[in-house]
Amino acid sequence: MEIKTADYNVWTEGAVIHYEGTLRLSGTDAYQPILELMQGVLAEKPETVVLDLTQLEFLNSSGINLLAKFTIELRKLPDVKLKVLGSTRIPWQSKSLPNLQKLHKGVELSIT
């Protein structure tokens, strides 16, 4: 599955969800299609879900809220692990992504 616009691209490869570009959608409702894509991956009951954010240059507060809600949802599924990939070259990731570990102790975070 893929959601592609001029500003961003979100697509799945198995249980890996890739994010690329700039996500500045206005409010939670605008992020609903992306949430549905993410929940579609969960519906397959993978052992590990990977959020690959290494190519996501910008994510606004509504988008960060989306990641937080998804992380909290995964707490209810103890058999599913969450791995989050980030990049040190994108400043917001080093600041915001560690907060996901505060929401769910099982989050494996790799910012390289």
C-alpha cells in the first residue's frame, strides 16, 4: 500500500512502513489515511513493525501525535515489537523519537 503526494510518500514493504518527504497535514483527521495504512500492517500480525523515518525531513505535531497513538496502540499487543529507525542528519528526530520509548518500554529505537 502507498500514499503519495507532491510533499510526502508513505508506503509499506511487508511490516516495514517507510516515510519520506515533509508531513505537514492539518490535524488528526488529515492523518487518518496514514493511520489506516499503519493499522493495516498491524492487522497482518507481524512479529515486528518497523517505522522507517530516515527519509522524513519534517513531521508536524499532528504527525508526532499519530506516531504516539500508534505506539500506545502497540502496548496492547505484547507479541508485536516496534522498531523505529531515524537519522541524526534530521534534527527533529533526535529530539522527538526518544519520547516514543517513554510511551512504550518495548520500542527499539535506532537513530544513526
